[in-house]
Amino acid sequence: MNNTIVIKVIILALLLYSCSRPAEKQSTTIYDVLDNTIETKVDSLLSIMTLEEKIGQMNQYNGFWDATGPEPEEGAAAKKYEHLRKGWVGSMLNVRGVKNVRAVQKIVVEESRLGIPLIIGFDVIHGYKTISPIPLAESASWDLDAIQKSAGVAALEASAAGINWTFAPMVDISRDARWGRVMEGAGEDPFLGSRIAEARVKGFQGENLAANNTIAACAKHFAGYGFAEAGRDYNTVDIGPSTLNNIVFPPFKAATDAGVRTFMNSFNELNGIPATGNKFLQRDILKNDWEFSGFIVSDWGSITEMIAHGYAKDGKTAAEIALNAGSDMDMESYLYVEHLARLVREDKVEKHLIDDAVRRILRVKYELGLFDDPYKYCNEEREKELIGSKANHEAVLDMAKKSIVLLKNDKKLLPLKKEGQKIALIGALANDKNSPLGSWRIAADDHTAVSVLEGMQQYKKNTLVYAKGADVSLGKTAFVTETKINTTDKSEFKEAIESAQNADVVVMVLGEIGFQSGEGRSRTELDLPGVQQELLEAVYKANPNVVLVLNNGRPLAITWADEHIPAIVEAWHLGSQSGNAIAQVLYGDYNPSGKLPMSFPRNVGQVPIYYNYKNTGRPVEPDPDIVFWSHYSDQQNTPLYPFGHGLSYATFNYENLVVDSVNSSIESPQVKLSVEVTNTSDVAGKEVVQLYIRDVFASITRPVKELKGFEMISLQPGETKTVSFVLDHTTLGFYNNDNSWIVEPGEFKVFIGGSSRNTIMSNFNLD
């Protein structure tokens, strides 16, 4: 018997001995025997795994029975249960709570041959039990520290519930508000999206992935999902290399550079090839060019969906395509566990590709510390102490306030006076404790958000009268992704109109219910759903002093409101502390500083609309010398509210934009800029100073503006601050169609201001 075989026998004996003891009592693990490095441990474990055990690590099942109840005795659930015992399951999702996680973990650790622990996944999108604003709302804060802290709070609670892996952040860039999943991302801009991707990855994963208060993050959906045709979820994506490299890829690359440990591929096809079976995306770009060392999980059932795409003729073929393309773990298709072993034996899948996938999965499990203690996330006392704590609610309240965007404030109707006013609060959403939780909050308890009514009731020196006006929703339809909207019942208009007539100021809370955005919830209209627009107009006719508070998960087309309503507040779906956050902003106890991460269209016919468009050969700005130019005959080209727009109760002036110095060499360019920003009001406020550039002439046409920097500053009344930026090789270039980053000589324009529209300009040249 040679030394290698002897070592394997010893390891196997020690492994079996280890698995016979309760894992909590082990002071050391068998994987420490040969070497203390993760890579050596992974290789040692791989060397004694059977082919079926390896494939098992690539298999993920949804929670399929009451984990603390009796084992299933027949059917599909019994088969899955047996796979757990055999070590043929590497991960489970939607198992939550310490008792349940411990129960499933105990099966694989103490009953399977090798005792390899499960990684437990869950959609922790914007909080676990204590809910933060939806990601699009958080992105409106432009506050990277706050966003990172929010993800950290979510990780803290999820880890206390036994979870160690989240399917977030979603870093898809999208320019189409019809797509329901815009609520889950960071909006339309790749630069802002990249910075937010970094913040969320760091928030979830922390400084130490092996700590019991951090969880593995998952960058999704790779790639192009946000460019689904017509904004219809799961639809075809067909975009060129310039858009792919310069718009779609940057947030994913930023997540990789931030150390994200997992990726999820996407449901859509990209240029004729389903992403799940796309070798270019998964092997060539992610694993090769970007040197990603974690693993890729399919989206739910997306491997088997390649049959419906017309790309794979059956499940066996789909498994072959997906594995060869680089998809490491099968979420709920059951195809890897059913077909991969046979495909290897038929030489249709190379064994080293199986080993590569399993190595990646085991690596992340080691990094999470699951081999040191499979039950490290299973502490019931910690679960009770941390979930829903006062500190967590304070954190999400802070995030919610920072996420609010003041779209309009004519006549200084806001902030509201704190005493002596009679205020009519109107709208079903004003007394809604469920919708503010938003979509993708599956661990939250229903009806636990603070409503706007409850928040405003804290200000007791005004007279507050509430009237519903009309229901938004009449309940869910037979389809889980659809809601029946009230389009006819106006029976409660009268009460609302009367309350408005007797009020000094009217606050109307209108918009979408929490489940009108999210996965599978695309819309062809972007107006106020149901009879809400009619209610708004009727109330305005009774009393024009209206503050419109929007609750929504996507940009809405509110042209009539912009033309008539003096004050408009974008309050999104803000989570558990929604009502308190909105009330504090309305009353001026918090000065809003949010900026839009997506452009708001004038109507749905403009969509997709975005600030960083190309100029085209017939420029979009009117020219008296050109008869035919790129425009609509019935609407302006510009959005209603542009990317980066957001007001404050303070006002700010920008002047003295100076290009301080230029190292014009394209090999190592550096441009230093500065601008003076002054608070010209009598209240303190925060402003997000935004830097945009335009590469005027290039080998590939460039957008009219591209965000390349931003900084949030606080200014006291009358105070002036000089804000400085540095542009360099990382911000002055772009990807060409060969996927190479280049910086080219020529003229550049630079714009700095409080939005993508309101800027002052200078220029410089690179040699």
C-alpha cells in the first residue's frame, strides 16, 4: 500500500470517527490533520469523495418538509430526505430559524458518510425580520456607509436565524421602470451601481466571513437580466458588447473585487444563449478573466428552463450544457443529481469540471467556518436577542430617512408646521402597515411596518384627520405575482374631499402596494394604479395645498402631479420604520438629502429613459437648422425628474469649477478638479455633489454624460466648502468591443452639480 493510499485510509477513518461524535463537542476537526490551509483541506476532502458525493455538493434543495417534525416516508420529499442522509445535498434554501437549520444540518453532519455541512441560503434582500428600505430606495441615499450598515444589520439577523448565505445583492443595471425588479437593484447607472454593489457585499460579508454575524453574499443575475425586452420579466436580452462591457458588467466586476463569494446566473438568454448555459459569461469572463474563486449557483430551476428556451432537448442535455458552461450548483432543477454521474461516465462531462465546481463550493463552506462548527449559526439565545432588536430598528429608521427624495417643494409647503395646523391625511396607503415592507421581505411578519398615520400621530400639536379615499388593492388574484387593483370603487371619495376642504394642508399617500413591484411584476403603465389619480385630482380641486407622498417600488409617470401638486416626496417602500421616517421628513426633523438613482419618465412611451444616452447623428437637443432630429412629436425628450435629482429644505449654489491640474498622459492620466458649494439657505443640509464627464470624441461613441464621482457633504447655513475630485485611468477610460479597458487622447468635458441635469461645466484635454 503506497503512502497516498495510507493517508486516504487514515483520513477516512478519522472522518468517520469525527462524524460519529456530536459536532458541537469537537474542539478540533479532522480537516486540521494534514494542513491548516483551506486549499489543502479542500483537496484532501475531494480526494476521498465518491463521484456521487461530489455531485451532491452541487445539488440544492428548497426546504421540503417540517424540519423539526417526522421524516417524510414517501414521494419526492422522502427521496430528498434520503439524499440528505447520503450526502447528496450541498445546500438548502428557505430553511430558517435555529431549530430548523440545526435539524437539517444534523442529518448531513451526523448521518452521511463524510459529514459535510450544508450551506443554508435565503433571500435576505433588504433585511431579515427587521426590514430596511427596498434596495432601489437605499440607493437613493447615495450613502455608501449607510447602505453597508443596512446590509450588515440584515446579515446579523439572518445569521442569528441559522442562515449563512444570502441571494443578494442584485446588481443588475436597468433603464426600464416597467421591469418589476428595478426595486431590487441600484438603478440605471453603472458607476453608482458598482459602488453600491461593493457596499452591500462588504455589509453582508463583513471583515471576517467565518464570524457568526456575517453571511456569504451572492452577486446576481449574471448577466443582462435588467435589459429584458419591453421590461417584461424573464424576457429575451439582446445587447452589443459595448453595453455589456460598459453598463452591465461593471457592478459585477466591482462585487468580485469586493470579495463576493458567490454569483447567480440569470433566467434570460443573452444574444441567443441562456445565461445558465453561457460559457462566455461564466467561464471566460467570470472565472477566467476576473479570476473569481467562489461558486456560481443557478437561479431557481433555470437549468431545466433551458429546455423551454429551445436550447436543450431534455434534462440530461441541460445538465451537460450548464455544467460545461460553468454553473456550479443546481438550484431546484434536480438535474445535476439525476444526470451528471452518467454524463461523466459517458465522457460528456469531464471529471475535472466536477472537481472544480465542488472545490469552489467546499472552499466557501470552509471560509464560512462550517467545518469548524456546523452549528455555529444555531444559537437560540442569540436568535432571540438579536432579531428585531431596538438597535436594528434604529438602524433601519436611519436608512429610511436617508432614502427619501424630495422631488418638488413649491411655495415651501414643506416642512409642515409642528403646531396649529389642521392636516388631512388621505389615502389607503397612509394607514397601510404591510405595503411599506415592500417586495422580497419573506421573513418579515405581515402588517408590522409603522404606518404614515402612526408616524404623523406622534406630532400631537396639530389636528390630524384621516380619510382613506379609496382602496388601492382588492386582494390577490389566483396568480401569486398579481394583485387585483381597484379601478371602480370611489364610494369613499366624498369623505376624503370633505376632510381636505376643512384642512390647512393635505398629505396624500398614493402609489403602489408593496407587491406591485418585484419578480414577475412588470407593468405596461407607470401611472398611479387604479382610481388614485382621480382621487388626487378631486382632492386637489377641493384644496390645492397638497403634499403628495409616493409609496412605490419603481419610477412612476406623474406628469399631472408635477404640473399641479406643490410638494412631492418620493418615499418608496421604506420598511419597518417607514411611517416614522416619512413623518420626520415631513415635519422637518430630518432634512431630506436623497437623489434619484433612476430617471422618472414623463410617460411610459419614453421608457427606457436614462441620463447617459448617446447623442446620435441627429442630436436630441433641438437645432433650428435641422428639420428632422431625434425626438417625439407628442412629448419632450427629457425625463420628468432626471437621474441624481433631489431637493433639500436647504438650497445650494455651485461655482468656481476649476481644473486644478492635468497629467495628460493617457498611460497614467490624472486630472484634479475642485468646486465650491455654498449653502444659501437658513437651514443646515446635506448635498450629494456629483461629477460627470464626457469623452467628446472616441473610437466608440460615448454617452453625453457619465457619472464618475460623488461626495456627500454637510453644510451649515451660509457655509461654503470646496469639494475636490481626482479622475484617473480607472475613470477616464472605457471598454472597447474586445473587452479591453482603454483611455484615449482628446477633449473631455467635466460637469459638477446637484443632479445630472443641473451642473456647471469645464473641460480639459489628454494627449
